[in-house]
Amino acid sequence: MKTVLITGGAGNISYALASQVASGSLLGDEEIELRLFDIARAEQALQGAVMELEDCCSTVTTKVIGTIDPETAFKNIDVAIFVGGFPRLPGMKRSDLLEKNAEIFKQQGEYLQLYAKNTCLCVVIANPCNTNMTILASQATKIPLRNFTSLSRLDLNRARGMIARKMNRNPNEVHSMLVWGNHSSTQVASVEQAWIMEDGVKTPVNDIVDQEYIKNDFIADVAGRGAAVLQTRGASSATSAARAILDHTRDWMIGTKPGEFTCMGIITDGLLYGLPAGIAFSLPVVCLGNGEIKVVDNLKLPDWIRAKLNLSAQELVQEKSQAAPFLTDRDLRNFTLQHCRIEDVEYLGVVPFEHKPIVLADSIFNKDLGFTMAEREALGITAFLPPRVETLEEQVQRCHKAMEMLCPEPLQKFVYLRHLSDTNENLFYAVLQSRPVELLPIVYTPIVGAACVNWSTIWPNHSRGLYLNKSHKGRIRYILQQWPRRVDGIVVSDGSRILGLGDIGSNGMGIPIGKGNLIVAGGTFDPAHFLPIMFDLGTRTEKVRDDPLYLGLREEKLSEVEILELMDEFVDAIFTVWPHVLLQWEDFSNDIAFTLLNRYRLRRTFNDDIQGTGCVVTASMINSVRLSGIDWKDHKFLFFGAGSAGVGVADVIASELAKQVGISFEEARKHFYLFDSKGLVSSTRGGRALAQHKIPYAHGFFDHECPTFEEAVEMLKPTALVGLGTIPDVFTKEIVESMCDYMPETTRPIIFALSNPTSKIEITSTNAVNWSNGRAIYASGSPQPVVELNGVKNVPSQANNFYVFPGIAFGAALSGASTISDEVFVMAAEALADMVTEEDLAVSSTLPDISNIKSISAAIAARISRFVVENGLSTVDLGWPEDGNLDKYLEIALERQWSPKY
């Protein structure tokens, strides 16, 4: 059900509009609650309108409310149609009208901010509608700028009608007419893209209608039509305005047909047709449904039209300047605006009613047995399903029973769940969230490793995400624009460092898909707006290239120079097409991962291998230090593995140590030692020069080299071992017993075996607990069993990045962070550590229960949002608490979490 508000509810336009909305002309058979709002002196007429609507006995309108109370009108509305405003009186200048209505729209914007949903779609009709919309959006800061449009459809309908009459054709035969600019005398009605069918052939209107008429009388007649109606009728347009509002709002909510576009007043981003950012300008758009639009950004226009567009833009800049006292400091550059090209329009839009059964094949909209009988009728799928209607919860139980019956092996469960994700996203995530401890290892580590190895064999004949490669160079932006929906989050990989499996090329697509699944399951992004990308750069692994079933490029890896050229284009294209997107790098090999992270550090990007792993391990380490009986300043950390993950982990723990002890980051690094394939990392070690990322941890005070890990332990006597080297069983019984011998009995050694998958783990939980006689504080990267020794239960913590990367992604997106600084990961680690209870610590568990992942993600997002806002890095205003109250930040995060639902 949708709640629709019409302001100026007692006026002529609203009177003509409301009955059509109530009868289903706006949203078809979807139920609505209709609210009419007006000023106090119109209350009697308002109640009369309500009585008439009630007497219509509409089957889709559940309730009609007429009110003069703002809270009653605006509370939790889904759609707001702003018809009401001060009328333009005879002799009144446009600037006088703006002055009258600016205060009204400032107040109504405040009502939106106070009471409406933050997803509310707002259509502004009252004039000057473009600048009134700007005022409204400025005040309602919790609602995205993309959710505001102003009406230019009335002018478009007028233009279509005039051209149709000129050609003696039906207006419905005229396609792709446009109206540009301000709703004023400076607007520009254009037929440059308009066409009709002549003898089965698309024929440009320009080839039929006289050009002198188009350039002179036509544009003036369209712009002056409203005044002509007023003079002739003695009242402004009502019936035609109501029809235009319905057309505009219906297209916005339901979608334009493929191959067609319309026009709407939208807030500009500064990247379109030379127009300034932050003005409300009527532009060509494709509507994708549910309030999503893409603006067509490459139409060819003659110079005379561009000159008129500039005049209209100048007028809007002047109006915005006049309205400045009514504007907040909200940044009105519409960076969330999506673009497309005219070439893409054929493939964008929404399939019309006669093809609606396709909804069952659309994983975003499909409910399967969850469709009600009324919905099945409306969608034309009445007999496409069995007669039973099930709740989401009932469908979840059905899926669990099916897996128990059909999928005895983990990889079979993976294939089943992937098929479910490809057919019904809501159900897939509901199943995942119902049993996270059991199913997360199936959709991600460790089972995703086996899936990736076999990816080309178990290819589902259904593409999820994008596969980019070097052949797309120079066209990446165009390819991204082909994606049919807005994108808020991206995970990209080149498959070169997958879970200790090496470079498996495009077989690694299971990682960005799986990572995206987990981010969504963590209660963050709507899956409709998340995009996994595999960037196939070739592979170094001959066995993969020679596999006859391999689906990727059968070529050697590109050089670093070639890779960086592609990545520069890729990153620029992403943030051009989706300016507010979050980009996560995943499983790039060590020789390029740090370069990419540092190269694009000022963008909204992060690398989960480098930074996310360090974050969750640091959270576990914070609580491990509490249990160890040793102060932070006295700990000594030895890492087995000095790749991107190892150094990333060391960096975040070192940041926390510096904070705890009160020393510099550089001083904190002296507590950390790295061991790689050549031995203990030091500045005095012979052989090949050290990789750049290892140098900060290359200490120079060793009197001899340590080629074996046992020697390093014996010389350094670490209090904590951290394994990220993907070599199994390297933490031997001798090493564990040695640590217990040289550490005081009142202390406990910390042993983290973090390599994935399970076959690469440095030490099992059973061995760590038994060999240390229960003293070891243990964490792993893959699931490990609970160990009971001497009547004491030891619950191993799985230091899985899943604890943090959904919350980090959510926090960065929620706060509109302009960049993701290193401090963000410390904030996330501390938030995660704080969620561990005394009961957890009593069984040596240093991380909270993963089944609470949605609460964990919200807590991390709240902590990050506060940091971002307080450090001036936020680009959005969601009504952040001025006193920095963390509970209020948490309320905002919880309110905006996505959950699967029908």
C-alpha cells in the first residue's frame, strides 16, 4: 500500500486530480491511502472533497483523509504531490509569486523533514515549480535529491498536441517530444528527437513540420498556452494539469516503456549540456520505476536551442539567488543523478503490461508464491503459480527443507542458494539471515573457494554483475551506463589472489558476488543497487588458461602499466556514472593491491583484504589483549605472512596500540615483526629488495637472519602469533609449547590462524587449545570447532571480515563519506570489540555472536558516521545529532537498514 499526499487539496487542480488517483489511475490496483492537505480557511471545502471521494467507493483507496494538520498530512507518506501554493494574480510579476511561495515551500520542506519517509517521492506543481522544488529539497535534507521532480509534463502534453494537430495526427502517435528548462516563458519545446511512424518507418517530425513554425510560433505557443487558457476560460488549467500530473507521477513510479523517454524538472549535477549544478531544470529522462530515473546526456542540439537553454538556466540561477534566504546550506549538486545515452534508451525503461509475466524472471521483483491473488491478476500471472499464497517466513521454511532433502554436500547448497538468489532476491536474503552461522560459510568462505575453482564448470547460464576486460578500454563508461539500475555499492576483483588459491582469473567472480551477498545480508544495501564486477586482466596460471571450459580471457596477465591505465578509466567512469557509489577492491594480488588502494585513496573506496581484515582482527585483538594478562605496551606481535592482508592487519592493530599506549604510529610499529617466504623481514636481510609495503616493518637491529619461523619465535619470543601466510600447520606443537614456556603462567599467548580456506590454516583450534593446555586465546579465518579441555569450554572466534565490511560499507554510504580514511577502520574495530559480552569472554570468545550481524553492522555504521560527520567528511545531512550522541546515530542507521520483505 502507498500513502499519497496532495497539497492544496481543496483547489481546482487537486479536485480534478484526486478522483483519478483514488480510482486507480495512478498506481493501478495497488491500494492507497489518500490524504488532502490545505490551509485552515479551506477546511470546509476540503471536507466536501473528502465526502465526494468517499462516495466514489473506490476499490483501491482504503482511506481518504482531509486535514489542515501538517503531521497528520505528512506522516510516513510515500508520495507527495505539491499542488497548493499562492496563485498568480493579474499583474503579478514572477518574482512576486516566488516571494509568496518561497515561504510556503520552505515550511512544507520542514514538514517533509519532520514527518515524511526518507524515501518519499516529491512532485512540485505550484509555480514557480522549478525553484519551489529547489527550496523544498533544500529543507528536506533527509530525502535524496533524486527524489524531487517538478512538473514539465503539462507543457510536454501541450507541445505534443500542437504538433499532432499540425500534422493531422493523434497525439499518441508523436514520440520523444521534449520540453527543456524552466516552467516559464524561457522554456524550450523541442522536436529535435521527435518522430512518428510513416508507412512502418520512423520519420522525424523535423522532416514533416515547417522549421519556421517550430522555431517561432510553436515554442511561443507552448510557453504561452497556460496564459491563453487563463484568458479564455477565466481560470487556470485544471483538467489538463491533473492529467499531466498523473502522467508524470505514473511514469516516475511505474516506468517509461523501453525505447521512450519523457521530461521532468530535476536538480542538476553540473555535468549536463553545460548547465550549472544545483538548479531545477527540465531534462530528458528515462524512468526505470520506483522513482528511479536516468537522464539522457548526449542528445545533439542545434546552437539556437542551446542558446535558449542558456537563457532558461540564467533565469533559474537568478530565481535561486532570490530564494537564497529560504535555502539551507545543503549541497544541491545532484551527485546521485544517473546518466544514460540516447543509444541506451532502447534497452531502458519498464516492460509494458502485456509482457508482465517476465516479473517471475526478475529476481528483484519476483515474490513467487508470495504474490497475492490480486497482484497475480494485475501482473497477468494468474495461472502461472499454484493457488497457495505464502508469507516470506513460510517460503523460508520451505527452502530450508528443500536444502536438507536435496543438498547433502556444501557445494550443492552453494548452487541451490545461488539459484535462489538469481530468482528471488528477497527470499534468498531472508533464508540467509534466518541461519547466518550455518549458511554464511556456504555463500562465502570456505565453500566459495571450491565454487570459484569450479566456476567455469558450474556456470549458471545467467550473468550476475559485469565482466569487464581490456577490449572494453575507451568504452567503460558507456558499458556501465547499460546497467539498468542505480548502483550504490560495487565489489570488484581481478581474481588474482582468491583465498590462497592463486590467480584463477575470471573464475574468481564468485568472490565479488559472494561479498555483495554478505554486505546485503549484513543489513546494508538494497540488493537492487549492488553490482559485482569481475575485471578480467588475464591470468598467470597456465592450468586455468588451458582448461577447455574456462570462460575468461586465455591470456597472460597484463603489465602493471596496462592495468593502471584500465583502472584509471574504470574508476573515473564509475564515479561519473554513479557519483555517490562505494567501491570495494577485493582479492587483487599483492603486487597491485596497495598501488590501487593508495592511487584512489581520495575516492570513496577501500580494500577489504588490506583494511577490512585488519579491522576485524584488531577487534578480536582488543579483547584478546584484555584476556592475555599483558598490557598493550608489553606485547610483541609476529606475523607469518607479509602480503597485503598481513601488512593491512599490522597497520590497524598498530594504530590501536598507538592509541592505547599514547605513542606515535611509527613507534607502535616497532612492536610488530613480519615473516615472509624468505624469512624474517629486516632491513639488513640480503637478497632481492623488499616490496614497498614491507619496508615500514623491516627492522634493522637483528644480528643474524632467521630463515625459519621456529628460529624467529625463539629469537623474538612473541606474545602473539598472527598467521596469514596460507601454509598449513606452520604453528607447530613445538612453537606453541615454547610460547607457554617463556611466557609467565599468569599470562596467555594469543594465536590467530587467519588463512583461508580451511585447508590452508596455520593451526586448528583443537591443537592450539590442547598444546597450550587451554591457555591459548585462539581465533581463525575459517570456522573451527569448540574445544572443551579440563571442563573448560573454549569457543574459537572466526575473524571473518563479514563482521566489519558490511558495517564499513554501510557507514561510508550512510554518512556520504567523501573518502574512507584509516581512522574509519579503527572506529569499526572498536565498535565491534565493544559488542563482546562478559559471557563471550568467559569462554575465550573475542568476537560477538555473528547471528547478530545486522545489529553489529548498525553499530559500526553509527560509529563511522559520527566520525565522518564530526571531521567534516560527510556530503549528506540526515539530521545528524549536534551533540554527537551515538545512540541517535544508531537510530538513524537502524532506520535505514535494508531488510528482505514483500
